[in-house]
Amino acid sequence: MINEINLKKMHHRSPQDTELAAAVRVVPRVAGMRRFVLQSLDEMGGTATGMQLSKLTERPITSIRPRLTELLSFELIEDSGKRELNEYKNTEIVWQITEEGKKYVLC
């Protein structure tokens, strides 16, 4: 599940050649990044916002948010129902690891 990659979801419907090439290039790193984000969320006590994860991991938010969306679709994380303001005064979801997600952290 966490290692599944759907290349079609990584680009627009009619991608330019450069967009498709970029998607193909990052495919090998996506599964590892999912695990990294899930592990980092666990290290933060099991709950965090995307921006908090970005700061902790020193990775761009544009690398973190897509992985959160994917982890949510796999039901490895969920919306905690809490919201926090980020540094830009925007409200962010506080994500939490699900019981299923905890199984992947222990791997």
C-alpha cells in the first residue's frame, strides 16, 4: 500500500514531455518519502501540521503536503479535528497517525 505509485496521478491529464519526465524521475523517491513523513509524524508525538513536519524534516512544504494527501488516501493518517495557525496566520489541519499507520512506523 505505502509503496504503491500511480504515475497517472503524478501529472496532469495531458502532460507536456517535461512534466511527464519529471514525474517518472521522482517515482522511486515517493514511497521512501511517504515512510519518512509518517515516521516524522510519529516522532512528533503522532500529531502535527504539514508546516510543522516541513520544519522538523527541513523539507519543502511542497514535498510534504502531497505525501500527507497520499497517506490520508491510504488511511494511514487522519484529520485529528484540530486546527492550528501556521507562521502565515493560515489555519492548518493537525494530522494524526491511525492505528493502521502505526503498523508502518513499527516496520
